[in-house]
Amino acid sequence: MAITAAQVKELREMTGAGMMDAKKALTETDGDMEAAVDWLRTKGLAKAAKKSGRTAAEGLVAVAVEGGKGVAIEVNSETDFVAKNKEFQDMVASFAEAALTVSDVEALKTTEIGGKTVADILTDKIAKIGENMTLRRMQKIEGGQVVSYVHNAAAPGMGSIGVLVALSAENEAFGKQVAMHIAAANPASLGEADLDPALVERERNVLTEQARESGKPEAVIEKMIEGRMKKFFAEVTLLGQAFVIDPDKTVAEAAKDAGVEITGYVRLAVGEGIERQEEDFAAEVAKAAQG
């Protein structure tokens, strides 16, 4: 299949690979973007792709905690101006409080606040502010204690990233440190057993191909793969990561020292998984001129 300049550009932005390497990777994989990323990694020409780096959307993530229960929601808007609007912030805060009483985002949409459903409140706000808005996601968590943290706070309890950490027992200070760690490190799962099997298999395949490129004996290759997989698990799982507060300890070791167990977490960042349609400046001006 024909490889377009746009595909090459996207792959370069995702991986930092050179133009010719990106084009070759796409040619070798028949234009399959994910396979092309793996091809580049196998050849040592790219780092693991971070899909969050390709996403963009505005709005807010809000968190609410009540007892041993916590919830995080994401409400999106078209521009960051709306995220700074007090009316919008008050609406998002009311949605987060209401979310504590329901099980999922669909139930939240039908929940009433002041005699109106959340869905109707959102519709009214769209008409008033003049921007499209969506109540996109909601995640809940429970534990002996739930601690929250908001990064880049626009108002109390809401910002660009919202984190909830569930602990087996009360330790507010430690829970806050872990929540800040999660906001910064963005682990893929709590522990090794919680990782997506497809992610693990994909990583093992890439590492296997990398090891075989070395030309070493199979027995040595197997040890190389296991060592690299161990490093991978330490990098992507919360409990295996080096604790940002004390890098000499893993998060699991820090939790043990703090006398608690981390039983779960939630991390929502504004715009994860949403692709923004981009136009160049000339096209934007031409479009505006056409009315």
C-alpha cells in the first residue's frame, strides 16, 4: 500500500524516529501504525509509544471522597477557556458529588441535581456557554481510606489530572505522596498480575526480537529477555516503581514501611484517548474567510 506523508509524520511524532526509518517501518508493516512502532523499537530506533502524547482535549477532571469511597469524573469542553469558567467548574463539582451515589457514568447522566438530570444540566450549559461539552468518564474506588490529589488545580478538587488512592488503613500523608507519585509516573497497573496480558505479550515480543538481533545463544537470549521483562514490570507497575519521594525504595517497600497496603488507584487525565483534529494555519484562515 502507498505510505502517505501524513502517516510518516505521525509515526515520527510518536517515536522520534528519522523520516526514512519511519517510512521504512510503515512500508515493512503495510501501514499498520502500531506494528510500525514495534518494528522501530525492535531495531532500536524508537522508544515505547506513549499514546497520551498524541491526545488532546480540554475540560476538567474532578474528584470527590466520602469516607472510604472516592470517585473521579472527566467533563470535556472545546477550549480551555471553559475550564476556567466558574459556572463550568461549579457544574463539574456538582457532578462529582452526585457521582458518589451511583455506579457508573450512564447512571450519573440520569441522576437528578436540583430537579434536573445531569444530562439536562449539561445540555443547558452547552446552550448557554456555546461550546460542546461531554461527561465522558467516571471511575470509583473503595478502601480503608481513599486519598485524593489533583494536579494543575483549576479549583478545589478539579484540574488536569485527578488521582485516587485506596489504602488498607488510614495514613493520609503517605496516601497523598502515593497519589502525587501516580500523577507523575502514570503506572499502567497496580501490580504485575493486573497488567493487560496483551501489553505484556507485545512487550515480550519486542524484547525477544531485540535480544535475537544480538546474535547470542538461545540460553543467553532467554536470560536477557527475562531480565528486561523484570525491568519493564518495575517501570510500569505502581508497586514496582521507584518511589518518587524516596527512589531507593519501591512503592511497595514504602507502603510496607508506612504500615499500609495500597489496594487500588484511579488516575484520570483530561483528554486521554481523544484525538484532536488539527488544521494548519493557512487552512484555518481560509476556513474563517469562507464564513
